[in-house]
Amino acid sequence: MAHRLRAIWPPILIAVIFLGSWQLLVFVQNIQPYLLPAPSLIFTNFFSDVSLMWAAAFYTGTTAFLGLMFGTLFGLVLALFAQRLAIVNNLVTPLAAGLAAVPIIALTPILNNMFNITSRTPRVLVTMIIVFFPVFVNVTRGLIQVIPVQLELMRSMNAKPSTVLRLLRIPNAIPFFFTALKIAAPLSVIAALVSEYFGGPQEGLGSRIASAAANTAYGRAWAYVVASIITGLLFYLVVLAVERWAAPWTGQSRSA
Amino acid sequence: MSDTSVNVTGIWKIFNEGLPNEVTALQDIDLTVETGEFISLIGPSGCGKSTLLRVIADLTGPTRGQATVAGMPAAQARKDQRYGIAFQQAALFDWRSVRRNVELPLELQGWSKDRRRTRAMELLEMVQLADFAEHRPWELSGGMQQRVAIARSLAVDPPLLLMDEPFGALDEMTRERMQNELLRIREETGKSIIFVTHSIPEAVYLSDRVVVMSPRPGRITDIISVNLGSRTEDTREAEGFFNAVTAVREALRGRGPGSSEARSRIGEI
């Protein structure tokens, strides 16, 4: 427990110092809220409208969660197909680099036209596409990059390809999968949030930030930003917890 | 059961045959290993000793020639699990407990859970790791991991054990302990063993015969019989041991008896 505390207090201390100096700076320099609101103003707004914050976070969080689920599923299925094709082996890395450059979020207006703009669908789709790539690329890599000697071992035991997949490739890919999820989970919240900037239902964090800013309610806009950060962090922490539980060998020195 | 554990006749292994970067990894190899015999393959890097082991294991096919294990073609022997194999890397699965790593070959053979467990515990008992059965591989030292790998290679009780520098990554003290352990296991199980190594004392201490190989092209230049009786720690300091070490060293330098061809190539080594 003492060990845990030692690990926790430095980031807390830094957060306190950071917020303290921010508050001091705004106060001393008399900075206007439209430039930079003081932390005290942001938190006052946050707590006075906490139920609104929660509702908006729930809306955007649901979009993010749906996109994360479908995108992950899609990525996993395609990765399973891809590892069977030898050519993918050499394609995965350049593919990853190339796809990272596609401005997927800019597809939202197009998807809004293709699907019903008043529904959640276009946003879920955008989130899904964004989640798909890191999951697909990382999991494919995990399925392919098996230590050669482990493959030889499986061959020496006359294992069928499907057995190699089940007993070696899939477990080998699990740490890669969680690496992808740790990137994808907070990203899904950002994608869901930004996709709200292109019209459609106004209940989410993105819409709320935009409308608060448009109404010069900067404290409230920033309060929604805080709610967004908390949502993204929550997604990340859930993934982290699942990883600890499901793949405790991750990050250990390889014994292979 | 035949008296011959492994029979290799006229094996060639040529990589990139017909291309400018052609490499003859194995040139016309003949080798017979009797049942219960301990054979070491020794030679400098690139002499094809690991390739020869992999041909016997049917992990790679020969370009020409054939290998039989327990009287059947190598491919069939692999399918029937007539050998166990251990590599320089323990190649344990991090996501499995030590016990379940040992169970792996049994699982592939379709053994029931209870039988698997009993057999794995028996083997862990033999390599003196029963207390670590439920540990994860990464919690074990290198020597312990290698003992798990050896237990795994013995799981289906194959008559032949193939070992590719299994102690290569261990420190000298651990290494000598592991050698004694291996000889004890061999005593208990009566396995035939083919053991690839870089270390002359290791080859001499463990083997009934040391097969000396040389590179470019990879071939057998000498086979040295070692008659030291049953090994104890004193064996390592016995005169016969040093003589055998010297004989192997000379053979590796191409000055051994019966290696006239090698003798003319001293300058190359």
C-alpha cells in the first residue's frame, strides 16, 4: 500500500502545482476568461452543471463505446484473415503508416449525407473506422510476429495451422491487442466528440463545447472539456484494468 | 525395437541451389546413432550442425538423401512424436503456467486433463521443479526455464531427444549442473540423445561419441569415441577427460586422426 502511494503522489503533486500556477497566472495577469478561464471558474461550472456534464458524457461515451466495439471486432476479424496471407507480412507496417495519414474525421460530413444525420450512425461509423486501424495493424503484427523457435516447436509436435493459431498466434497477439486498445479507447472518445462538430443531434460533449463557446460561456465550454478528458481517461483505465486481468504476462521479460 | 535410433544416409542440404549465393550447408552426411547412445555434434558456426539436427527433426527437408528415426522416415517420426526437442531458447509460452507448458505436447496428442496433469507433475518432479508448477515462465531463472523445456521435450516419452545448444545461454556453473541433470535424466529414461554444442568439454563430458563437423561445405570430419565410464564431478578433472578434450580440439583444428582431408585445410580455420 505504501508502495502504491509512492507511485501515486508525484502525478498528484504535479497536477496541484500545475493548476495552482494556472490559477495564479490568471489572477495576477488578470487574463480574461475568453482567453483562458481560471481553474476555479472551470470547476465551478463543472460542478454546478454536473448532471448536464454527465448526460453529455454519457451520450458521447455511448457513441465512442459502440464505435470501439464494432471497430475492434472488425479489426480482429480482418487481422485473422490477414495473417493467413503471406503478402500481408510485408504490408502491415507501410499500411499502418499510410493509413495514419488519412483524415478520417473529415469523412463525417460525407457520412452524414450517406446516412441519417439525425441518428448516431454516422458518428459511430467514423469512430469505428478510426478504431479499426490500430487494432487491425497491431493484432495482425501480433499474429504474424511469433518467435521462430516457437513455431519450430509447434511443428516438431505436428501441430495443425489451426492449432498453431489457437495455442500460439492468438495468445501471442493479446499484448499487441491491448496496446492497440490503449491507443484506440481514448481515440474513440475524441472521434465521437469531434464528429459532433459536423451537425446532427446536439446532446454530446462536442456539441456542448461548441455551443458553449459560441455563447461566450467559456467557463462552461472548458468544463465540458474537463468532462471529455474524464471520459477518455475512464475508457483508458477500463482497458488497462482488463489488460491486467487478461494478459498479466504483458511487459514481462520474454522467457522464450 | 531396432537397435538404430537415427540413421542418416547421404544427406545434402543446399540453400539457394543453382543461384549465385548457393550454400552447401550439409555435404553427403552419413551418421548412425544407436539406441540409448549420446551423440554430440560439435563444430564452428556455419558447419551445419544445427541444420543436421533440423533435418533429423524434419523441421527442414534435405536436398538429397534420407534420414530415418526409430526405423521410419523423419517426417513420419515427427508426426508420430518419436522425438522430443529442446532449443537454445527455452521457447516457453508466457501465457501458460510452467505445468501447462509441459502439458503442451500432451494436449496436442489429445490426452485428458487429468492424465496430462499427472504426467506433467511427474516430469516436473524429475527436473526438480514440482514446487514451481503453477509459476509463470518469466518468474524462473534461465536454467530453470531450460529444465522446463527439457521436461516438455520428454512429455510424450519419445525414444529420442534432440537438443540444439540447450545450455548455450547459461552461465558456466549452471551449465555444469544442467549437464549432470541431463545425464541423470538419461540414466533414468534410457533415451537416445543428439546434442548440438559449441563447447568441447560439454561434448566430451556428455557424450559416448563426439561428431566433429567443419564448415564450407558443412561435413563430418571426425567421430571421436569417449570412454569415460559413468560421469561424476571427478570426471571433469580426470586425465582421460583431458585427453578426450584434446582429441576433439585437434580434430576441430583438422589435425585429428583420420581427417587427412581436413589436415590440408588448417589455414582456413
